Amino acid sequence: KSGFVAIVGRPNVGKSTFLNRVIGQKIAIMSNTAQTTRNKIQGIYTTDESQIVFIDTPGVHKPKSKLGDYMVKSAMSALNEVDAVLFMVNATEKRGAGDNFIIDRLKDVKAPVYLLINKIDQVHPDDLLPVMEQYQTALPWQAVYPISALEGNNVDDLLTGLVDQM
Ligand code: GDP
Ligand code: MG
């Protein structure tokens, strides 16, 4: 089984951290500064029976300039060339305009979209359900995974689910 998977989400939700964990090498650039990772960065996750190529799409945010507009369009076009899309949000923050901007654009994507609720290591278990409810009906998710990209919680489940679906 093999396929291409793109990861999308507003700056600092943990996309690069997730990719670094999954591919086991520091390929993506981690930073607290928005938009450090400007280009699509690909990493490959392989097991005995599967190979997934991950594509980082850091440029999807409400554009403020012509260059920004170009970057959003370029990043979004990548989402139409993959087998699955991972949409990552931050469990420690409320759903905001940055999330909604991406959700609106994901409505046109044909590939299955997974919702990753990241940074659950910073959220009390009782507070997780209200966070999930904010996103539950936003899109017809293929599946929803609360994860910690930093500590690894549920990341194996997600990878197994992704491979199973391919
Ligand atoms: P990106 O902009 O979406 O690529 O986000 P980064 O991967 O660069 O992460 C932004 C910040 O969030 C960094 O300081 C990370 O260490 C932190 N971070 C990412 N994932 C997690 C997580 O699961 N838990 C916690 N506590 N912090 C995280
Ligand atoms: Mg990044």
C-alpha cells in the first residue's frame, strides 16, 4: 500500500513536529515563527507493507499580499493531488478564523480529510470533548484523531488508520 498525504493547518498547530515524528528524521523545519517552512517538504514513512509520502503545506492562511495569494493557491493545488489530507488543529485554542479559512477551502477537496486535534498533552481529558465538538460537523471527516505530535499519543493509531484506508 502506498500513497501521498498532505498535512494542512494554521501556523504553529504542530505540522512540522508531526512530520518529524512520523518520518523519524528532522526534515521539516520546526519553529515558533509563523511561515518558517515555506516550501512543500516531503518525507517518507515506510513499513514492511506500506509507504506514505507526506507533504507539508505551510502556506495556507488568509493572504495579505499577491505573494501570499499565490502561496495559498499553490498549497491548495497540492491538496488535489494527494490520496488523503490531514487537517491539524490546536486542542489548546478555540476554533478561529485561521481554522475556518482552511476548512472553507477543504470543502472542495476530493480526497478523504482526517481531523487531527493536536497538543492533547496540554489539555485536561475533560476538556477534550468540547474541543472536538467545535469541529465535528465542520466537514465530513474520514476520521478524527486526538493526538500529541510532541509526545506521540495516538500517532500510531492514525498511521494504521491511514494505511488501512489506502
Ligand atoms: P507548524 O507551524 O504547524 O509546523 O508547527 P510546529 O511543528 O513548528 O510547532 C509549533 C510549536 O508547537 C513548537 O513549539 C512545537 O514544539 C509545539 N508543539 C507541536 N506539537 C505539539 C504537541 O503535541 N504538544 C505540545 N505541547 N506542543 C507541541
Ligand atoms: Mg511547520
